[in-house]
Amino acid sequence: MMRIALCFLIVIEILCHGFFKDYCREVPVSWIYIITGLSIGLLPIIRNIHSDLSSTKKQDSISLSLPFILLMSLGVIHYCKEIFTAVQIDYRVADMLPVIDKMSLRFTQGEPVYGIIPEIWDGMQPIYLPAMWLPYSLHHILDIDMRWISVFAMLIGCGLMISSLKKSRYSHIDLSTLGIPLVLLWTMMTVYDYSMISLSQEGIVIGYYLVLCYALMSRAWWLVGLSLGLCLMSRYGLAPWALGLGIYLLLSKKYNILKQVTVGTLVTTIILIISTGTLPHLKMIFGMPQNYLASVQADPGKYLPTIEANLGLAKYFSFEYLGGLHHAQLWISIILPILLFGFYKYYKINTSFNLFALCALKLSLVVFYNLLIIPYSYLFYTSTFVSVAVLSGFILESYKEVEFNSVLVTD
């Protein structure tokens, strides 16, 4: 069954984050991760989902989905409490959270957010987009560890992936198929290697992406626009995928959907930029990728351990060729989603548009993250969570009562 194959591939992808890197040193883990990710994005496109319906008796699994979400959340909260007690936030270990902490504190106090932070590295320029740091203002208001914001964002996103299935009648094995990679993924982050949970802000980005995936599965186009704005205002790497989506909707004359997505995205983006005082600093923020390249080339030894120890293709390039990798990432990230949506527009594909858009998102993320010149390990989790969303979308679409050749884009 196709969903079992997807589940297996996601498990392999998850194990690449840590287990394979630590215990299979002779295996090209980065290539396994890339091939697995591409396969997850491609298989639902090349295989007709309606011929893959489960032969088991369908039943309403809503009675199990809610307990599963609760049990998973309780387990995650238990382990995270221990992690947060054991690992303190220290800019000398990782400066992402301390910088975001200061930015969000300034916002709650009505101070300029993007001024130099003298307490960190004797003066550090904050460069994060507003949707990255703004949610962490809650930790100052509620007086909680700021890392809970990331954890709850991911838990909400996972809950949406599971709850999206209750719109269909499906077998309990489908809930198990989705649950296995989710449990393994959380185990990897809370038991095996909890650096992503304890030291990074990536959880809030993952939450945004999962809301976007849920909106695509639900065909909630206003929510697609809102979540797309949040994604772009946390990391703008999603912009090419959004452009490809917009071009497809325009060429397909889906004007009502295009209007909802565009207005939702623009309104969210404008509100975030203006209300947080980000507008005067956009040029500086958008110039950071080029600054990263200059930093790596100026001090290779500082970044070499990170490049060699983590996923991605940067380890296969000498430092003098990292500039070429950087430009390849830029152009491939722009061209790929446009080609994918163009392929869907002009060739007959027996996959719903909503599932295809999820797969195109997954493929775009595989390319974007694996071509990073500084491949920090926590960054790759976003792509893997989207893999779970692809599986959820595949299961959901499998049971929709639609004509074999229909394209599920509705106004």
C-alpha cells in the first residue's frame, strides 16, 4: 500500500537526522536524506491515489485520534520539562533564542526592536523577520520558558495533521500509519537529540508550515494566505513556491482563490511589517544570505565542523565553490516550483491539486535546505514535518468521493 511506503520513507528520513549520522558513518546519509525526501514528494504525484484505497473496513477513528493527540502531547510536555530544566538558554552556546528573547521583550516594552543588542557578543544586530520573534512575546506576558512557544506551535500543527483525517471515514491502520512517524519524530527531538527543542526557534516555523499544509488539505484559501504570510515573515525561502502557486492559479483562471490567497498573504505581511517596525530594516534582513556566504569564506574553520557534521550537500564542496552552491540554491529554488506547477497545469496528472501543492512544497523544501551553505541541523526538521503532512494529505485524499480524473480546486 502506498501509505505504508510513505510511512517507511518518512521513518528513514527521520532516522537520518541523528541515528544514521551517528551509527552508519560509512553510509552517505546526506544522499539518503535527499533521495528519501524527493521520493516522498514524488510518489503521490506519480501514483494514482484512488487505486490505492484500503481494502479494510472503513470506520470512524475520531474516537482514537483525540486520545492519541492528548497522549502524544502529555509525553512531549513531560520530556520537554526535563530538557528545559537541564539545558539553560545561553548565547555562548546558541544565540538564536537569546536574540529573539531580547527582540520580543523590546516589543512588549514599546522599544525599537531592531537596535543593536549590546549584551550579546558585545553588540549583535538582530536580523529575524517579525513572525519569527513576535510569538515569543507571549513568554514575557505569561512568564513561561520561551521554548514552550515552539513546542506548543509544533503540537498544534501535529494536532491539525491528525484532526484533518476526521473529515473522512478511514481505517484505524491509517491513524497508526500517521502516528508512527510522529511518535518517532518527537522521540528523536526529545530523547535522542534535543538540541532542536532546547536551543533553536525552529518550532515556530514548523508550526506555520503545518498550518499552511492543513489549510491546503482543507481548501481553506483565506487560511492559506494567512499562513503563507506567516511563513514568509519567518523565512522568505517559501517565496518561490508561493510565486509558482500564484502563477498556476492565474493561468487556471481560479481568480477567486487567487484573490483570497493574495489578499490573505498581503494583509498578514503588511500588518506584521508595519506593527513591529520591521519596514526600515528589510534591506538589511534580505541581505543576510550574502553576508553568511562572506562569513563562511572569510573564516572557513569556524563553520567547517557544522558543515561536515550535518545533512546537506555543502560538505561535498570546497570553500571556494560555496558561492556557486549558494547561487545554485537561489536559482533552483526559484525555478523548481514554477516548473512543477507548470507541469501540473499542462500535463494530465491524476492527483488532486491540493495534494500536488503539498508535494510541490515538500520538493521545494528538500532542494532549499539541502543546498544551504551553512546547514544547521535544526533547519531540516521543517522539511521532515512537511513529509508527515504529505502522508496526512495522501490519506485524506484517498477517501474523498471524487471522479477519477477530477482536479480538486474549488472556489
